[in-house]
Amino acid sequence: MNVFRFELRRTWVGVAVWTLVMTGLLAGLITGALPAFLESRAGVESMLANFPPAFAAAFGMQMDNLFSFGGLYSFGFLYFSIFGTIMASGLGLNLFSREKREKCMDFLLTKPRARGRLFSEKLLAALTLLVVSNALFIIESLALYRAYAPAPLLIGHALLAASSLLLTELLFLSIGAVIAVLARKIRSVSGLATAIGFAGFLLSALHSLLEEESLRYITPFQYYDTAKAFFNGAFEAKYALIGVALTLGLMAAAYARYTRVDIPAL
């Protein structure tokens, strides 16, 4: 059995649905909200001024650049990240707990295939799905940027900003994989993945509300800051390095556990 092809067949539909949701949300935000914001800026500013400052902070609204392509894109990116991280953590949970959930872990012993190869094929399937999903998202982002952003266009900045979704999803894929191999039982992949995604959102909102720099070290949605990428052309190095280190470290931990854990008796 080719585990890579098997996992692709079992999971591609769910990833396709999430990708359609994210690309549809992006198209609606830029084609619908951006022109309306620009045409009625005074009215929107007046309306938003009536909300408490904490409201704007919690939902990622930065009034100094909200009325621009990059500002609105960065605002919407918080919500794209929720969908993307639910999808990515769900992939990790699903692929690396499948045998456990379906009570066929003895498959690992009866088939002449090393556990390390099984893990690698599952990981390759997850990476393939995430890369294809994000390629579509990035292509759409750049097309909308060309269509709606005023000159001069900074395509490199826009590309870096759009790619932050993939980097964040890779971190949540590794979180899902670690939980999958450590948990004794996964009752609901979708429920747990949703909880993980919203936990990331709540941490981001808490950091924005309290403005405590120390909280950013535990806020995965802000390791790859989309606004910084759009307006400065680079992520903040120390947070990006934390994100990369966590992704690699968690995936290495998941690999070690998956390849060495004892198979429970059925």
C-alpha cells in the first residue's frame, strides 16, 4: 500500500473545502469591502470611533492603515488564519492518529514497512495538500493586489505577506501531529482542531488587548506578522525564528514518539 496516495485520497476533499472558504472570504473582503471602505472612509471612521478601543484591538483593526489594500488584507488575515490553522491542525490530528482512532495500530507491526517511512509519507501528504492550498491562496492574493492596490506595486512584499499563512499552518500542523501521537484517544478530530484554531485567535486577541510584548512569544498568529511583511518587506526576525524552531521541534518530537511508542493491545 502506498500510504502517501492513501492519505491524499482520504483527506483532499476536506482541504479543498477549507481552501474554497478561505479564497472566497479573501475575494469577498477585497472586492466587496475595500471599495466600500475607500468610498465612505469618513463614515466608516465615524462608526468605528464609537466602538471602544479595546474592540478594535481585539479584532486586529489598525486605524492608521486600515484604509489601504495592505491594511485591510492584514486585518482579514487574522480570520484567514483561523480557517487555515483549523485545517492544518486537523490534518495533523487526522493523519497521525488514524490507526489509533480506527483501532488498527497493529498494522504497523504486520506490514513490512518501517514506522519512520510511514510517518514520512503521512507528513509528505500533509505538506503536499498545504502547499497546493496555499499556492491557490497566494495566486489569488497577488491577482487581487494587482487589480486593487494603487501603484507602485511591491509584489515581493505582497508575496511574503501571503506566504505567512503557509508558515503559520505548518506550525499548527506540527501542533496537531504532536497531540495526535501523545493523546491516548482522539474523540473528535474536527472538534479538537477547531479548539486549537480558536485558541490561537484568543491568544492573538489577548496580546492585542493587553499590548504585553511578552505575550507575543506564545502567540502563534503573530510569529509571521502580515502587516510587517506588507509595509516593511520582512517579518520580525526573532519571532519568525521562534515560529520555525517550534515547527521543527514539535515535528521532530512527533516523529520520535510515533516511531518509538509501544503498540497497545487491542
